[in-house]
Amino acid sequence: MTTSHILLHRLLRANLSPWRIAGFIVSNLLGLAIICAGVQIYADLRGLLHSEGNVIDTGYLVLNKRVTASTMLGDSRSDFTADEIADLKAQPWVRGVGRFSASGYEVRAGIEQGGRGMSTMLFFESVPDSFVDVSAADWHYEPGQREVPIIIAKDYLTLYNFGFATSAGLPRVSEQVMSGLPISLRLSGNDGRQMQLTGRIVGYSDRLNTVLVPESFMNWSNEMLAPGASGQPTRLIVDVSSPGDVAIAPYLEAHGMEAAGDQSGSTANYLLKIGAGVVIGIGVVITLLSVFILMLSMSLLLEKNRPTIHSLLQLGYGFGEVSAPYRLVVIIATAISLICAIGAVALLRHAYRPALEALDTPGASIWWSVGAAVIVSVISLGINLWSVRRRIYAAWR
């Protein structure tokens, strides 16, 4: 930088108030730190509410009609009518509804291990493939294919390991071993027709107590073994915008429905979103206030230096040269706030990281909060640079 440029910078920053700039740095630092902390804590804790490897997302609800004495006596229906499904789809918290399809034939499954085996009666159900979080290659079935992909409830494997296997003297198996064992399937239709197929477990669910097969297999096998057996669904899978929404429970109660499985994870996830949203919102408000503080400070400084700026522009100095000292102040102040905010969040995360490790979750990458801080800082920087440019042009006019 030449001597003339140094003198120009000193002249244009002569009336700069260090206290106002410090006020911007502190308030912007506080706002950014709150935003980063909210984003990072949400990203770290969200992993606790999603079971690893679960093929049914916690954003889905599985609904069925409540079984009562009148249902047992046949005075009320346990299936869902078309009108009930249409009314459910019309709710503001519903993004999509899928139907459970059930097999209309008898299913017997068997496995062998170490020269000993077991067989049992089973049932098959299916849901639209979009509701199942399994790779398309694993969850694919072509009519006539011998191998059938299967998803079972994790509770079934637990019952086998600590119930049947113990009493029958069979070895316990892990999920990985069970997925590698072929399962012999015998499907028997009402007309005596039978099929011999092989099943392969491709996933486990802790939200559905059922045995899932691809929808394409269900449609084909029902057509072959139980034509005309399909009726109205008795269970629905619902994609909801917020699983813990307070409007869901009253609706289910009023319509005699209930959600299957433990919904505590969904409710906790909903509350976590609300809490993180409130924290991030407070940080955004504080950041906006800091932006206005710097804008006001720069506006006052530029107004005081208006005659000087006008004279310099008339002497032939360019707009970039005249605005450079003010842009440099804005950039440095924003950079200091950003670096300090990231450092503060890194220290906070270091403090609670042992708690995450104790809960057996690695947490999310810190780049989530860094990215949020950079985005907010770039927006803040852009607003302030635009304000400086507008004031410089106003001084020329």
C-alpha cells in the first residue's frame, strides 16, 4: 500500500468510533455463536433419535383401528374405508399415506442350522416401496423370481435368540448371520396350489411388528394364490411432517385410531426441532440487530465524511478507492466475529462430547455449525457492503 493510500485510509476513518465497531463484533459474535450452537446441538442429538439401520423412518406413523368389544362382536369395522383414508390425507400434518397389503394365503417358513432346524407359520405384509429405506437393488422383486427379499421386526430375532433358541438348544445368531441364512418358504393357496421359494432377510425394523415383502411380490403372489382376496386395509403407514405434532393425538383419539410402536422418539425429535428452532431464531434476531448496529455506525461515519468523500471523488479518486477503507472495516469486523463464534462452539462441543460418547453416538460433524455461521456471515457482510456502496454513491450525487 502506497503512502497516498495510507493517508487516504486515515483521512476517511478519522471519525470512526471503535466502540460502535466493538459493539457490532460482540453482538454479531453472540448471535452467530447461538445460531451455531443450536445447529450443532440439534445435529448431534438427532442421531440419538434415529436407530442405525432401521428401515422404517421415525417420520412415519403406523396406524390401526383400536380394537374394542364392539369390534370383536362385529358391530364396528377394523379396516379403513376410502372416505377415512381421504380424510386422513387431507390433514395438514400428513404428507402421504400408504396402505398395508396382507397375504391371502398360508405361509410356512423354515431355517436349518447345524443339522437342526425350525419352521413356523408366518404372514406377509407389504407397504409402498417409497416407505422402506432399503437400497433398490436389495428391495427388488420380479414376478417368478425364486428369492424373496424380507424385512422382519427386530423383536422377532430377539424372541428367537432368548426364547426359542434357548429352550430348543439352538445357537443364537446375530443380525448379520441371520441375513446370510436362506429361509425356505412354502406358500399355500386356498385352492391347494403351493409354491416353494427362498427368502432372504435384507433389513430389520424396530417400528413394525410384521414381516414385510416387496409390494411387487405381494401383488403377484396374491394374484397367483389368492385372487380376489384383497380388501380394505387394516393398517396404514403415514408420512407426517412432524411426528410429535400436538394435532395428531386428538385426531387419532376422535377417529378411534392408534399409532403402533413406541412414539417417544418421534415426540422427542419434534421437541428437539422446536427447541433448536427457538434457539436459532434468537440467534438470528441478535445477528440482525448487530447488522443494523454496524449499518448505523457506517452511515453516521459516512454522513460525517460526506464533504470529504465528495471532494475526493471530484479530484478523480474512484468509488472503489474511496469505499475501500469502510469495506475493510466491515470485512475485518465480520471475520473476527465469525472466527470467534466458531471457536466458541468448538469449545462448547468439546465440553459435551464425553456425554455423547457415553450415549454411544459419535455426533454430527462440526461442519454443520461452521456452514451455518459462514452462510449467516456472508449474508451479513453482503448487506453491510451494499449499505456502504449506496452511501458512497449518495455522497457523489
